[in-house]
Amino acid sequence: MVKLPEQRRWTRTTAISFASTLAIAASILFAWRYWHAQPAVVAVQRDISDVRVWWRCPDDHRFTALGATVARICPTCDQPAAVALDFLCREHGRVELLLRFQRTPDGRAAPAEYSADGSQWAPMGDAPSCPICSEPLSRVPRSLADQIADQDALR
């Protein structure tokens, strides 16, 4: 028959030593987290020329290509096309606008003008306006499923 050794209970000194060690370790961790310089998190912002987008020409032909600050030529009718993006009007729902981009002094591509039909262009400003009611528009929130479907269509 195998005899198992008796389990010993912690003595008061052992318990105090263990608790003190945990407290000191927690204090050191807290102090390190408090005084340690956190690395700056740099937001990654892709340029429009790195992304495939939908383009639309005046004859309403749609195609995909890498974004650009100059108009792309429609492969169907050889007319200049603009980037087509969806916006949201509180009153009228989804509105597709055409955008023209230009380079800022720091080299980024930023939307410069927008148009609902491609004939009259307005400066972008802070937010484009609805072509029907002139209320400010917001970008359409996109679900992950929509993004995946668009990526599959763009390939």
C-alpha cells in the first residue's frame, strides 16, 4: 500500500510572504505601465490610387479601376468617368454622387468636387449636399458583407 504524504497548510509567514510578493509584482507592473512610454499608434490611410473603386461615365456605364486624381476613360464609350460613391440623405435615402479628387499640398488625394449627374460640379467642402433637398449627406455605412461582395466584384 502506498502512503501519501500529508498535505501541509500554509503557515502564517508563508501566506504573508506570498501575498507580499504578489503585491510587489503588481506594483512593479503598474509602475512600468504608468511610466513606460506607449508607442504612438499611427493610423494607416491608404491613398485612392491604392484602392479599386467604381467609376461612372456620363452615359451611365460603370466599371472598376484603381482610384486616381484624374478622370479615367470609360472602356465602353471613351468618355471621361468619375469615382462613384454612395451617400445617405436622411429624407431621400441612398444617393450616388460622382467625385473628383485632387492632391493636397502634403501629397494626399482628397475629394475636391462632387456632382449628382456629372454636369454641374460643386466644391466638396465638409459634406456634400443632397441634390434634391440640399441637406448634408453622410457616407453610407457599409456592412462587412457589402465590402466582401464589392471586393469579389472588383476582382
